[in-house]
Amino acid sequence: MIPSDWSQASVWLPLFFLGAMGFAMLSYVVLDGYDLGVGILLKRAGDADKDVMISSIGPFWDANETWLVLMPAVSIPFYIVFGNRRFDAYVRAARKEHAGLHALWQQARAGVEPFAVHANGGAAGLCPALERLAALPATRGNDVALLVDGQATFDSVIAAIDAAQRYVLSQFYIVRHDGIGARYRDALLRARARGVMVLFLYDEVGSVELDPGYLQPLIDAGCQVSECRTAKQGNRFQLNFRNHRKSVVVDGCVAFTGGLNVGDEYLSLDPDMRPWRDTHVRLEGPAALAVQLAWCEDWQWATRRVPALNWVPRAAAGGGRDQVIVVPSGPADPLETCTLMFMHLIQGATRRLWIASPYFVPDEGIIAALQLAASRGVDVRLVLPGRSDNILVWM
């Protein structure tokens, strides 16, 4: 009997997998690997037929036949956990949960409206369609800083945390108890010691190796800590229901998001994975509220609570010269947000289209759109890793 608490999947799912493998092997041995057993059951079989049956007894590990028998046992559990891309139960649950954020969304939208960008020409002409996918409109008055490696990213993040006055919102897919992990936690503890509210969200699968010793000092200091769990609402055990978000928001004024998790390898300190090239961005201005709103959706999903935060935007110091739109996406989105966004941007490119991705696995539609962009004279460039940290992507 399968337990009703899917959070124990790490215990019973391997047992289920081993049981399926064992059953498949036993079936092979009894029904296929040893034809002699079938011959014994056929009493009327002649001696010549029995000789053929006996001579056909092959070794157990016959590659052609064994894998034919074992593949269902191997593939079905993997499909159940990773293969199904439909999250209907989660979508319904997420809509129900996020309904409580509607008033918050209205408040944020009203706050950023004075900074909203209303334009139809040039690159700004891409915004109307993107705004239908985004939570908030494109805004002006922002200052954007591109952080091109782990050292620059965490120096900037920790400096912002050290300057926090009201709250720090933290969310990462992977958090490790290593050098940079300890440095990041120390910054959060310093903020908490100053009376700053600290909310710490991490993913239960991405941070599966994170030991309780890392989190306990945060909890003891009064930080609010929660994991983003799959095992709730629909009680389905699809482990690929993740959003992989990495974001830090400070006081609703400064936000960080991008590709870096909390781990030494992101600072090129892992000898097996160096050099590590990744990108983060620092957003100061009204766009920070869009990152904050996305963070609130995940925090509410994990805790069913919404903290009291600042929803009154202000322009970046010096006025801010950058226009920004934040398009969050997740596995419970009713639309394929990322695919639609990428297709729209590729089709709208007129001069330059530079793409950097650690996991570039495009479908036929994206490939065709890139080919079409190149054929109309757009400068299309792809920056891909020489070696991937994900074997499935590498294959």
C-alpha cells in the first residue's frame, strides 16, 4: 500500500522501483531465460524439441532479451517522477492559493503605475505582449547592474543585506553548507541581529544535501525558514514540479535574480567544474517589486502566509535610467510562459540576439525562430558551456 504522505517518497519510491526490477527479473528467469521449464510443462513435446529447448538456454544477461524485459521497470518509475509535464492538480491548487494575492497584486500594480512605460515603438513595442505574461508592467526609474560571476554577485548581495533596514527575502533552489553558504548565512544573521525581518525559502529537492546544522542558527535567531515542497495540495509525487528561482529582495527597493545558487562551485571553487560562468542581475527601483511579488507567491505556497512588506516603489538613486519588465514563470503557470516569451523576443529581434544558456535544449519551434531571425539579418549568437553539470543536457 502506498503511503498517503508523499513526503516519504524518498523511502518508498526506491522500494517500489526495486520491487518492479525484481519482478521483471523473475519474470525473465521463469518465462524466458529458461525455456526448459516450458518444455517440461509440454509433456507431449518430442525429444528433438526438448533438445532444442535445452540448447537454447542462454545466460541470464542476454542483452537483447533482458533489456527488453527490464526497460518497462526502469522507464515507468522515471516517467512517473520526471516525465509527465502536466501539473493540473498543482495548477488548480496554485490558482486557489494565489487568489489571496489578488489584493496584493492590485496594490503593487497601483504603486508602480506612475513608473509604467507606455510605448509602442522600438524595443518597448515588445512590452504589451510581455505584460500579459508578467505580473506588473514595464517600469522606468530602475538601475540595472549585470553581475557576471559568483564573486561579484555575492559581494553585491551581501552588501545589500548588510544595508537592509526592514526585511530580507531569500529564495534559492540550491543552498550548500560550504564557504559561501556560511558567508551568506552570516550576513542574514547580522541582519536579524539588527532587528531586520529575514525570510528564507529553499527547495527540498535542490537542497536535499543541506544539513539541519545550517538552518538551525537561522531558526534560533528568529529567521522564518521554509522549504518549497512538492508534497502538498494534489499529493502528487512528481519531483520535477520546481521553479528553480533564485532571488533576494531587500526592503522592496533592491532585488537580485539570475542563475547563481548558493554554493562554492558558483565561485569556481570546485576543481571539477571550474571555471564557472553564470550571470545575475541587481535591480534597484520599481522593478524590485515584481521580483518581490513572485517571491510572495512561492512563500504563500510554502507557508500559506503573506508577510507584511513594502509595496510603495521608489526610483533608484539618481533617478534610474533603465526600463525593466520582470516576467516570472513557474511549472504551475496556465500558459507556457517561458516559451511564449522567448518566441516573442526572437521574432521581434531586429539587430542583435545574443543567448547564453547552461541548459540549451530548444524545441523545433525555437530552432526555427532562431534560423528565421538569422535569415533576416539579425546577429544571432549562442554562448553555451563547454561542459555541462547536467548529464541529461550533455547527452
